[in-house]
Amino acid sequence: MKNCKLALFASGNGSNAEAIIKYFLADKHVEVAAVYTNNKNAFVLQRAHRYGLAATVFTKEEFHAPAFTRQLQQQGFDMLVLAGFMWLVPPALVAAFPDKIINIHPALLPAYGGKGMYGHFVHEAVIRNKEKKSGITIHYVNEQYDRGDILFQAECPVLPDDTPDTLARRIHHLEHHHYPRVIAGLCRKI
Ligand code: GRF
């Protein structure tokens, strides 16, 4: 029986969500059981559909309601995996899943994190500051944007002719490789 049940949260494209779904398709222990999104137009919904996964769209009010947290608990999720999810997680939900909510950020936190630091804004800032390296951070989620304990980081170079797009591609590659593997490691400890 699969003993690590994941819910994925994404707000947009969902390429990380799909990398995770694919990685665990034939896994004996880890099950991606559901996809949640705050955006009814998110491409991640099509990806979920393609893999026959249950997908739920929710509003901000629903997200903050105690019933939402209760429902996630009743579903028996062992971990909530944020992958390109844009909203701050309500404190009650963080408290209900202690050290069981993780996120990925496309930079080397604590640098280039916090409110407003997402997607291309991160890569633009990294290039503007002429950084020589960037990377990814996988971290626990707490009540503040990008401030939970760091679980894993991987670096990549920032090249002199990089644009936000070329850097984003390099970072995505790192994310797709490492995020599923870090999740697998956490699941082994459950
Ligand atoms: C990723 O770069 C992730 O680090 C950030 O948002 C992006 C989501 O990309 N939090 P995708 O939707 O998984 O393609």
C-alpha cells in the first residue's frame, strides 16, 4: 500500500507539478493523489486531467475557511507540495500540517525571496544585480513568504548573456530534477 499521499498546489503552468506526477507514477510508496489550484485557468488543470488526477479549484475565502483545512486532513494527505503556488498559506493550515508543507523557490534563499519575488521578477533581479550564480531552494512553509527552514538547495551559473527566460529555463531544469527526489527522501521518513 502507498504510504505517502501527496497533494500538489499550483497556480499556473504546473511544469513542476507534472515532473512530480511523472516521477511517482509507478512508485510503490508515494502517491500523488490530488491537484489543487486557486486559478481556474491554470494549465496545471489540463496536466492533472491528462493523468486522471482529481483537481480542485478554490477561492481565497475557501482557502481560509476551517473547512478547507479539515477536508485536507480528512483526505489523509501526508504532505502538501507547493509548486508554483502563489498564495500565502493561512496560519491555521500551516499549524494543521506541521513540517508537512513544502515549497520550491527559483533562487538561493534567503536572497531573492519574499512578497513579490516570484517567477520572472526573481530572475530579472538576479541578472540586474550581476549575480554569478543562482539556483533553487526547497523549504518548509511557514506563515511568511519564503521564510521556512531550508531543506535543499542546488546552484547553477548565471551566464553573462542570460536573459530572464534563459535563466528560468536552467532553473526549471534543476527544479524538475531535484524536487521529486527531495520529496521522495521526505516520504521515506514518514
Ligand atoms: C517555479 O520556478 C517555482 O520555483 C516557482 O514558480 C515556478 C513554477 O513553475 N515557485 P511551474 O508552474 O512549475 O512551471
